Amino acid sequence: MKRIMSIVVTGAMALGSVVAFGVGTASAAQTTPTVVLSGAAGEFPGTTPPLVATTSVAGSVTFSVGGATITGCSSIATSTATPFIATCSWSATAAGPVVFGASFVPTDTTDFASVTAAPYDVTIAPPIQGDTTGPISFIVDAVGSANNCGIQSQFVVGDGIVFRVAANDASLGGAALTSANVSSATLTVTGYATTIPLAYANHGGLGMWTGVLQTGTAAGDYSPTGAIPYTITMNTIAVPAVTKKVHETKLVTVVRNGKRVVKHVGYLKTVVVTPAVPGATGTFSPSHTLSVLTLLAAPVTLK
């Protein structure tokens, strides 16, 4: 009888060890989600697109730059449905390379583990050109929209012509013209009714203005072959004068006790520290062989 009881106890211990092992396996089976950073490739001076985190499940994201949490971008909730996205508004304070990071905490912490995003490297674009002398001056070239940014001057009907423009203004101390000091920038083509706005943005780590002239035979496309008679126009924002109050004295003559007396009198005077700069308009049109673009007819197949 004693022998039988011993066997039963041994079996119960074995069964208990199996149950304990099963519980341990379930608690450790967490899935590691993904978090990928994108966006924020902006310019300085200029604008910066939001920093975007795309995750594989819902949760919250804390964004960082240079290892420090970005103000206002801690524990930002993702969208509740796929694609799970959280965004962070961030403005560059200088041009050059920056490294963004993010930590992600899933809503479901039972089945999913927290994770850190891979470092995300971005170059904040400076203006493409430096300071030069003269009034508003321009640098203009063009690339094909399907030509991987190879500069060219001849295009075929059907191509998208991407105009790339840089400019600076001597009246602003030779400053490069960016979205911070330009009120409008446009491209017009003689005989073409559409005015094309130029946008200032980051292109491969350089800040420049771009606009696309789509050629072709469809409605709204530009189609005349030969030299393209285009004009770039930029209007700058007026800069108000900077003034300050200064204390000065002057000599005045007064009558005191029947006698004329000269004394110093203090007063405040407004002086101009930096003179106002009115808004200016600059235009660029190709002349002779400088930045002349040509549109050629599409090739035909001979039978």
C-alpha cells in the first residue's frame, strides 16, 4: 500500500513540472514590433517637414534628435488603424547633418515588446549658393524628371523639364533667397498660359527652388518645339527698419533770475540701427547660349 502511494506522488510532481514549464513559455512569447523613421528632410533657412514614425502595431512614440527628446514630441500616440503613424513637428536651427531617433511603446504590452528605431540620418539643406555681389542674381539649370538629376539643355516632347533655381540679393547683404525672404517665385513661358509656381525645398541636401514644365501632346502640356522662352521671377519680402531709443543731451539757453544761462538738457532720440529694405523683384531669362533650353520633336519610327 505504501508503494502505491509513492508512485502517485511521483506522478503528480512530474505533472506539476510540465504545467510550470508551459506557463513560462507563454509569458516569454512577445513579438518585437517595427518602427521606421522618415521625413524631416528640410532646409535652413526654410521649412522642415514633420518627422514621421511608421510602426507595425498601435502605440506611442517618443522622438529624439542628437540623443535628446524633442520638445513636444514625447509619447505621441500613433493612429489606431494601419498604417500606424505618429508625427513630430520639428524645425531646424542650422544646416547640416542630424541624427533622429525614436523609442516605441506598444499599446498591447503583453504580446508586444518596446523597441528603439534605427538611427535616421538627415541632411538639413543649406542654400545652394553662397553670398555674391550684385542685385538679385540667379543660377538656373534644368534636368529631366526621368533622368535622375542629370543636367541637360535639350528635351524631347513628352519629357518633364525640372527647372532648378538659386538666387541671392545684394540688398539683403548678399543673402540667399529662400522661403524665409521670398514672397513669390514663378516660372512663365511665353505662349504658355499656365504660370508655374517654384517651390523651395531640400534636394539631395541642397536648398533650391524647383518647378516642372510638363511637355507633351495632352491637354495642358507644353508642346512647341525649338528654344523655350522662359522667365524666372522672384519677389522678396520687405524688411522693416530696426530702431532703438538712445539718450542724448543738448545745450539750451534759459533765463534765470534775469540772467541768460546755458545748461545741458537730456532727451530720448530714436535712431535707425538697420535701415529698411524694400521688397524687390528680380527676373531671369536665358540669353544667347546661357541657360537656353530646346524642345525637340519626339522621334518617329520609319517604315
